[in-house]
Amino acid sequence: MEKVKKALVSIGRFLGIILLVDLGLFIIVSISCLFGARCTNAAWSERMFWAGIIALITAMPAVLAGLNTSRGYFDNRLTAGMDLQVAQTIIQAERKGLDKRTAYALRAGAVGAGAIAISALIDILTR
């Protein structure tokens, strides 16, 4: 039961952060439409869409870094014995780095998708 509770708290925190960032993007885009050049509803939706695309683009380095995770540490015959002795430490360190990159990519991707969904909602509701 404790694992389920911990997982639910983790999912809730993940979704909460995404919603807060999307709300922040919405506020920034709305303020830019109010105080900058007056936006039409289509321009407001389009600006929100591009904010989502920019959020998706920020996830790209993490996705690309995750593609290079299959590098072996036992390629040098002279250090293979020593590497084998610390293999558990190497694997844990690499796994931790991979988990951070994956979490960032998922978070940035979800923020971008949320911003694009808000853009579509603006477009639908202001017709």
C-alpha cells in the first residue's frame, strides 16, 4: 500500500508541476496579448501554440542524450577487470543520469502538449 501511495504522490506532483508551468505560459501569453500588440483570438491561440512548440523543442536535448545510453564500459582490455569490480556503481550512476534525462524529457513534452491543448481550447471556445 505504501508503494501505491508513493506512486500516486509522485504522479500528482508530476501533473501539478506540468499544470503550473502551463498556467504560467498561459498567463505570459495572455499578458503579451493584453499589453503588447492587441491580439485577435486566432493570434492568441497561435501564440499559445508556439509557446507549446518551444517547450517541446526544449525537450529535444534530453531525448537526443538518451539515445547514447548503450555505451559499454568494458571496451578496454587493460581496465576491464577494474571496471568489473565497480560495475554496480557505474550502472547506478548511469541509471540515475538516464532517469533525470527521461523525467525532464517527459515533463517538457507534457508541458508542450498541454500548451498546444490550451491553444486548441482557446481556438474552440472563442469561435
